[in-house]
Amino acid sequence: LVLVGDPGIGKTALCEWASRRCEGMAVRSLRAVESELDLPFAGVSELCAEAGADLDRLPVPQARALEGMLLRRDEVVGDRFAIGAAVLGLLGAIAVQGSALVIVDDAQWLDPASADALTFAARRLHGEGVALLFATRPGSAFDQERSGLERLELEGIDAAASRTVLDATHGPLPERVAGLLVTRSGGNPLALREMPRL
């Protein structure tokens, strides 16, 4: 599932909520960063580091593909299919105990090579017992129909919930000010917390 929404709308909070609800499941997560956008496979390398010992469960060809991708071998694997299949195998290895949740937050900052490999794997998850959750901003590669992944667009919270956030964060505000903040924020929780300070 791809969660799509503006910055501050609550994507990370939903990812954290999902992680807490997965009792008995293996949970792995990575957060992409903008500074690594031009580094091929930076995102997948973080997932491999997070997976740790799960890598030992991969078939030899898949392990070699990941090792070549991560430059741990002299032989560099550039075959996109081999790498996508290796990432799919990695996700299955993470779920070897039964089931797993893999979270990719700030997916708009994933390097294109990692995004392609993860999309390839996500479209082929069937009986592996893996749930893959992406959180991204509108307009990213994961937000496009071509990804073939199911998406959920997040919107702002309603006026009553917005007032609750304002009151909890800033205390009671004059009615006119609170109404203006609720309207201007569009129900974005981060904006509701930060706008009164401005």
C-alpha cells in the first residue's frame, strides 16, 4: 500500500501506528533521505543492513546479486531483473518466521534504482506473508499509476480534530484566530502545530 500525502499530513504517524499493531510480525523499516537520491541502491542497502541475518537465508544467486549491488563482491550485478528478484527474496527471508511488515517512509527520496527494485518486488508479493507499506508525497514515482501499487491518499483532519490539535498544542486560542488557523491549515496536523508560532 502506498500512503500519499503532503508533508505533515500524518504519513509517518500512520507508519508508526502500523508498526505498533504488528504484534508477532517481523518489522523492518527504512527512511529514505534526499541527500542519497543520486546514490544507486542507497535505499535497498539500508534495508539489507536492517535485515541483517535474514540475508543468510537467501538462495546463492540472490545473495550474490545483492552482494554485487552493494559492492561486496568483485562482480557487480547490473541486471535489474536479478536485483529485483533478490529484493523479493530478501523480503521473503524477512518473513521466514511467518509474516513481516516492511515500511518505507519518505519514499519520494528513494534513489531510482531502489525504487525500481522495491516496486518490482512489491508487485510480485503473493504468498510470502509480507506487507509492504510506502509513505510518499504526491507526484513521486510511487504515486504514479504505472507503479501498479494500491494507493491511499491522505487528507487533512476535520475541523473538530483540528481544534483538538490546536488546543492540545497551544492552549485555548481566540475563536476568530482558531477558525482562521483551521481554515488556512487545511487540516494538516503539522501546520496546525506550527502556524500559531508564526
